Amino acid sequence: MIEQSAGPDTSPDTSPDTGPQPRTRLRKGAVGVAGMVFFVLSAQAPLTGVAGTLPIPLGLGNGGAAPAVYLVVGVMVGLFAVGFIAMSRHVTDAGAFYAYVSRGLGRPLGVGASQAAILCYSATQAALYGLYGVVVQGLAQRYLSLDLPWWVWTLATMLLVQALGSLNIELGARLLAVLVVAETSVLLLFAGYELLSGGGPHGLDIAGSFAPSAFFTGAPGVALTFAIGCLLGFESTALYAKEARDPARTVPRATYVSVAAISLFFAFVSWMIVSYYGADRVQGAALDALREGDATSVVLTPLTHTLGGWAGDVTQFLLASSLLAGVVAFHNGINRYFHSLGRAGVLPRGLARTNRHGAPYAASLAQTVLAAVLVVPFAVAGADPVLTLLTWGGGVSVLALMLLYLLTSVSVIVFFRRTRLDERIWHTVLAPLLAIALLCGATVLALRNFTTLVSASGTTALVLELTVVAVFAGGVVLGLLRPGGAEACTYEGSEEP
């Protein structure tokens, strides 16, 4: 059965013939539903998702109908979550995708999935670091008269994130809670005012944003791709199963709450942005902003005009904190993968070591090094961090995520058909099959629009696409070469290693 504990477990693992071993256990009972939800919402970086990516669906996608895309993606991800949660009741592990795919499709494919997941989260974090450096650079120039390169602020923040990743997980949850509440409050304040005031030049215009005919205008595939990226990270609830209070209930509840909250939040706020301009005018406004290289003005202008000049200044600082919350959340998620793979013997076992706080400090250090490896080359090359690091990282992460969702959905079906631990047809067959069908369609649209997604040439786009394939294939080979070692997952009828 799933191991549960109300308090921390900080005792070292021991072996009868070798004596005390380094700590490898995460702290149990350290995070509940609210803490998990804040980790997920912070990974979305709500203000970043609205101010940074919404202008692209509005300008290059289906314009005023972009809000409906978030609801469609929410339904698709919700279907995936049904099978995902059903499996979470029987498999708990800090390696989430690794554990799920391994149990259904075998260890080699599971290791391949783990490497794709690390790539997905690392690419997203690197993308956030690029935008973060630019935002903080601008704030420092304006308010502190410091003119330092973007990468100086990024590298300094990596050290801060490393320190947070080595401390008690509750500290990270509390920090993220403060940052997420602040940024979402400003957006909801604007959206609430717009709703209560009756909307913009054409009112709320529900049909302009949610009618089927509006949805299929323009390029809905572009909007769909970016909406999928905005929901990246909801599955990270399973990463904290080992540290959760009553994981059999905490993980499912946090997952459903996260999917619903994210999709409804983005749909509502984007609808109010569209309402401010008018569904028939917002696409032109977004295209103009994109051409002028000031995409965030599509969102910041309505906020400033509606709430007053203070909103513009505050929002700039909140955008920086939004990005910080995102990189902290992804740092914690990648840590759990390194820790899990270290315990399983896939990666060096030293990565499984934890400190007196029950935090995976060795994995945290490895993740910080990986982040630097991804970011430093762009700094050395003098590349624009927004046009390269942000867009390339975002594109790679979306493709890797689609691969992970597909593998996991197939694994859910295979796992339950083999074990018969859950006989519910909807949860273990129908919902995963529907998710697979929708995910395949979304993947095709993503590939067709990938050059737009990454704002790069066809050759660069192809290299980025092949990177996802190569990392997954390399993981499969690694799983074949290192088949031994204890599994780090716990499932019904097994004992934890």
C-alpha cells in the first residue's frame, strides 16, 4: 500500500552489513493540497503566461477567440488527468513520469520518459531565466541606475534558487504562495473590474470569444500550442507524493484543482483582455505590438489604463517575481526527478542524498549546474534571450510534454489491463483513449506551427525537434544499459525500497 506518514522521516537509510548510509529519504507529510497547488500555479507563472505569451495567440492565432482555446486545452488535459490520477493512487514516486511509464511500458521506456521530462522542465526553466534576466535588467536600469547584462542577474538568481532548493520544502511553498497571490491579484482585479463594468467597445461579446465559428478563424493551432504551454506543470503534483500528507487523497485533489484553476484563470483573464480591445480589434493591436517588439504592452496597457499608473510600475516588479516563482517551482520539480533516478540507480546514487531538512540537496546542486549549462552559451554568444532562449526553450518543452502525456496515457491503459487494480472503464480505458486522440491532434498542430512557435528558421526548428527525439532515445538506451537497481516507486502490493 502507499506509505503514509503524518510527520517527517529524517532517519538515515541503513544496511546491516555496511552500517549507516547517507540520507536519501524526502521529508514526509511536508506539503498538503494548498502547498501542491501553489507549486503548480507558480510553475505556470500566471503573469508571465498572460503578459508574455497571450499576445502571440491573439496576434498570430485565432484573435478574439483565444480565450476559448484555454477551455478546450483544459478539457484535453482534464481527460489526461483522469488516468494520471487513477495511476497515482497505486504508484507514488518523486519521478512521476518515470514511475508511471516504467510500471506500464517497462523500465527502458520509463527512463526515456524521465530524460524527456528533465528536458521539458529544464528547457522551460531556461526559457524563464532568459526573460527574467531581461526584466530585472530593465528594472535595475530604471530604479537603481545599474546597467548590468541580463545574464548577471540570471546567474545571481540561480544561486538564490539553489539555496531555496536545499531548504525545507515548506519554505519554498510559502514563498511561492506569496508571489502567486500577488501577481494573480492584480490580474483578477483588472479582469473583475472589466467584467463588472460591462466590457469594452462591444461589451463582453461572449460570441466573439467563445462561438465555434470564432474558434476556427485564423490559426487556432497556434493558439492551441501556446495554451498547452501555459498548462505545463500541472502534473508536478505527483512529484511531491513522497512528501505529501495522505498522498492517496492529496495528489488527486491538488491535480484536479490545478487543472481547473489554470484553465479557468487564463480563459477569464484573456477574455477580459479581448473585451477591453474588442474581439474584432484585438488581433490588430496584438500584431502591432509584436511587430514593434513590445508584446507585453498588449496586457500592460489595459492594466495601466483601467487600474491607474501604479499598476504599470507594480506589474513590472510582479512580472519579475512571477518569473522567479516559476524557476523555483521547476527547480524543485527537476530535483525530484534527479533524486528518484539516483535512488533507482539510473543516475549516480549520490543524487539521492538529502540533508537534515529532508531536501534533496545533491540533486538541487546538479539542477543548478544544468541550468547554468543551458543559459551560459546564450550569454557567451550574445544572443537575444527573449528571441532565442525564451522561444526555443518554450518550443522544446511543449514537444517533450506532448510525448510524455502520450506515453503516460498508453501506460495507464496497459498497467491497469495487466494488474486489474482498478476495473473502472472510464478511468482506465475510455478517458486515456480520448486523451490520446486529442493529444495526437495537438501534436500534429504543434509540429505544423513549430517554426512560428520558436520564431526560427526551418533548420533550427528541425534541430530542436530532433533534440527531443534524441534525448528520449538516449534515455531508452540508458535504461537498457543500466537495468539493475532498486525501483524508487511505491505501488499497491509492494514495499518501498
